[in-house]
Amino acid sequence: MPRTADHDARRSQISRAVCTLIAEGGMRAVTVARVAERGGVSVGLVQHYFPTKDDMLLRAFHEAGSRIRARVGEHIRAGSAHRRPISAILLDAVCELLPLDEERRAEFRVARTFSARSLDNPALADIDAETAEGVRRDIAQAVHNGKECGEVDPGADPAVTSLRLAAVTEGLAARLYRAPEHSVVPADDTATEILRAEIAAVFTGHCRQYG
């Protein structure tokens, strides 16, 4: 295996261990010794790749984000292949941000831990803010595309509507994570229906992109 590939593989192996520990017990559960044990590597190797906890958290945050982006990309590819309207593809995409199963719940806890840590770290805060803005921009692009294909009213403002949809998604995700077993919004089809209704309020037309 080339050195660069081995380097990336080791970093990913360690970051997956960090993600698992954060999902299980938050940042307090992350120690060099525990990461090394969970990742099946030496303490020295962990310290070599990640000198500080923030370094480990940042990589774990990127690792979780990469998995989400990969799933969203698959929704887009599958939706286009099956000629689904943009609104349906967008719904599937934003649902990847909700902690509706163990994998997404673990990813959400990593993101939540990162956001909390960023309150005292300006460098992490910039990354956290840019990540959130990236989600909003992606939604805005979907709204823009919806205007072009007839699903969204020509007078709709993508910036405003994307902010609204991003805020609803973020708030719903936090609500589901906080107390899924006691929440008035159960982590099932009801959560999806809430987002479906919000998207339907923006995507009020019919798709013309497939003729």
C-alpha cells in the first residue's frame, strides 16, 4: 500500500474509533488510551496523527460529514435515475441529517459535540459555521433548480426559503436527539412528514425537467 494511502487509512481508522467513543459517551469518553484500544493501534500512533483532542474531534467531524455526503450523493443519483422530482430528492437528503437510526444518531452526536467544543475554539467555530452554511447553500441550490423546472414559484427567494428549511431540519434533529423516547415528535415517519410539509410549502408546482 502506498505511504499516502496507508497514512489516510490509519487516520480514518483512528477517527472511526473517536466517532464510536463520542457516540457512546461524548468527548469525555475520548482519551488517547481508549482511542488506541478501540482503533487497534498504539498510543504512540494516535499521538503521532492527532496531537490534541481537538485534532481528533475535527477529523471525526469530517469523517461523519463524509458519510452523510456520500448518502446524500446516492439519493441524488438514484433520484435522477428514477426521474423523481427535486422535492422528493431534497426530502431524502435532509432526512440524512436527522438522528432516525443508530448510525445517524452517532453522527449527530459527533456534530453536536463539535459544535459545543467550537464555542471555545475560534478555528473550530469557523468550520462549524461553514458546515452549517454549506447545508443551507445546498438547499438553496435545490430551490433554485426547483424554480427552473417549475416546482418552485419564480418569485421565491432561495436564500430565505433555504434558511427556513435548514432551520427546521436543524431544530427537528436536536429535538429528536434530545429525548427520542419521550419526544412529542417520535423518530419515525412523523419526523419525515414534518419535513415533507415544510418542503411542500416551497415546492408547490410540478416538475417539468423530464418532459
